[in-house]
Amino acid sequence: MTRHPRKAPAAVTLLALTALLALAMVAAISIGAVNVPLGDVWRIVLHRMSGRAAAGDLALDQIVWNFRTSRVVLAALAGTGLAVSGVVLQAVVANPLADPYVLGVSSGASLGAVLAFTLAGGALGGLGVSSAAFLGATAAMGLVFLLGRRGGRLAPTRLVLAGVAVGYLLLAATSYLQLRATPSELRAVMFWTLGSVAGARWDQLPVVATVVLATTAALVLFARRLNALLAGDESATALGVDVHRLRAVLLVLASLLTGTVIAVAGGIGFVGLMIPHLVRLAFGADHRRLLPLAAVTGALYLVLVDLLSRTLARPNELPLGILTALFGAPFFLWLLRRNTSLD
């Protein structure tokens, strides 16, 4: 009789990961390039959370609330969005190597942002960099969506190939614009395309939070149908799932998540690839557990990576994409070596 390894209890682990996320956010708000007494940090945070305006030292209030707290919240939201999007895309295209950037969404966002930086000094037709990036991501998604259809239906393999082709095409256009950029523009473009939450603003966060949390909740409702997709199109259809319509809806939701995150945090790679695999290894492929656990794990991971990015080389700050690649690439290579199903 074959014995299968027991999976860790998902509900208990979800609570534990949520507690770890809260502790990580507390640590990330408390630590920074400027030394602020811990008592002052939490006096400011609690004062602001009560809905009151700044009080006391305005410089400390600016550092703790507008710089640290906002970026920690954005890091958690970005990690959630990228991890959940990765889970969904790996199921939709039936490819364990898929991540939110496989469909060219990242390249579209980068092109939109670079256009805003280089042609309009940070504004394109009245749009800011974030808005231009989101429109670029949406346009790329629409193009891949059209190219990935065969006989009026979405084909997973065509989607991946179309995403790769469109991504390289948009990357070429982005590279050309970078050659035309001034040194100051180029520095801003490179930092943005490598990913950062340093520019987090409170006026952006309500929209980002609404999109990420609402879309994640909606995707959890699709968990059973995502499980059906794992069994193959024929089996899913036999279970009453409209496979082609389901793929279209899931792609739109995943691209909305990715486009929203990239528009405010830039290109952060490997989160959507690594976190779903990590959670799947520990808890199995049931999306009823996988989606919420990946959401919390992604948030925890990116909060910790952001903390490292601004403390490893103080007072300088490293782009998030460098660290996520540094951690993600070895994990990916290890995964390739141990996973015989990819042979």
C-alpha cells in the first residue's frame, strides 16, 4: 500500500502565516535607514490609524506614516496580487512554468511607463506613469488574448506562444526608447522596470487594495472550477464546466491583478512563479487551499524582500526585482531538478 505524505493542516497554517505577516509588517515599519525610536513609531501609527492628522514631530510622522507604512502595505498587496495571479495562470494555461509575465503583461506595462518617462517627462496625454503602465498592460493583454484564439476559442499553448512573442516585441520597443532617454530618465526607468514600492502613496492604495482583495476573493470562488481544469478540458467539460468561457474570465481577472500591481510597483519577477510552487509543494494542488495560502505567503515574502532591499545597502536601496531574482532563480533550478513531471 502506497503511503502519501501528509499535508500540513491548511487552516492552521493560514492563521500562522497571517500572524507572521502581521509581525513582518510591524518589523518593516519599525526598521529603516533613519533610526526612529520604536515608541515613536507606534505612537505615530496608532495616532494615524485612529483617523487623526499628524501630531508632534512632522518629520518623523512623514518618515513613519507616508514613507514606511504606505510602502509596507503596498508590498503586501503586490505580493498577494502576483502570487494569486501566478496560481491562476498556471492552471489556465496548464503550464507549471507560467507566471504573470508570461502573457506579455509586464512588457506592456513597461512600455507604457517608459513612454510616459521619455516622451512626456512622467506624463503621457495627461496620464501619470502608473496610469500609462496600466493602459500598456491592458493593451498587451488584449493583443495576446486575440492572438491566442483558435476557432473562436482560447488555446493554452497559443496563449503562451503569443505572450512570449508579444512580450519580446514590446521589450524591443522599450529598449529603443531607453536608448533615446537622458541619463536622469534612464535611471528612473531602470529602477521602475526592476520593481520598487518606494513610491507608494496613500492616495493610490485604496484602488490597489480594492482591486487586489476583490479580485482575489472572486478567484477563490472559482477554486472548484480551477480544480476541474487540472483534470483536463474533457473531464472539466464532463463536469459541466464551460472551459473556454472560464479561461477567458480567469485570464481577464489575472491580468487585471498583474496590471494593477505592475502599474504601481513596477516589474517584480519570480513572485508569481515561485510562491505558487512553494505552496503547492507544501499543501497540494487543491485551489480551495492553494489560493488563500498563496495570497498570504506572497504578501509575507514581498514585505520581507522589501525590508531587505532598503536595509542591506543602507542608505542606498536595491530594486525589488534584483532580490526576487536572486532568491527565485535558485529555487526555480532546484524545482527543475526535483520535479520529474517536468521531464
